[in-house]
Amino acid sequence: MELAIYTTNYDVTDTVQNFMNIYYATHMPYLASDLLKKGLTPAQISDAVSVAIKVINASGIAAHKHFMPVFSSLKEGIVQDCKLSDVGYGLVLMNADKNLQAVSEFQMNILNNFLKVH
């Protein structure tokens, strides 16, 4: 459920931007907190998201199309989370702690697919 705030005047540019944010969000099937199930700690996830956003910004790609801050309800209560596109999810996994099995398996899968194409 979304919270709507009533205002008497709407700026068209805000309306368009809100629509685009909803559109981008529909293409973000993952949550950063999903990586807890893969063995990452909250601190590792936070660090990996931070690095992934720096990578995507350095690439000249608009980060808001792949990363969206949200709040999620977990056992611990409501936590700060991040919705991720396929690209965002992949970048977070690529930049997470290399000692974790899920991270190393993902990186090896990417490398194997790359080598098959080239």
C-alpha cells in the first residue's frame, strides 16, 4: 500500500517523475535483504550496495533505474532496504564479500557465460 499525500497544486514534472519511479520500480524484482538468505550480513549487503551504486554511477548509468531505497519488514522489525533491478542485483553480488559461497558461485557463473560467448 502506498501513502498518498494530498496537495492542492501538483507540479507536472513531479507527476512525470513519480510515474517514472513507479515504472522503474516495476522492473526491480529483488530486495537487497534477499541476500540475507544467501548468507550475507546486513553490513556486507550495505557495503556491496554502496560499491554497486558507485560502479553504476561511474559507468554513466542512472542509478535510480536500478536501485530504489525502501523499507522492509523483517523479523527484526522495519529495516532500510533497497529494491534492485537485475543489473543492480548482479552488481551487488559481484561487489559483495568474495569469501562467501553465493558470491563466488555468481562470479564463476558470470565468467563461464562470458567465456562461452567469446
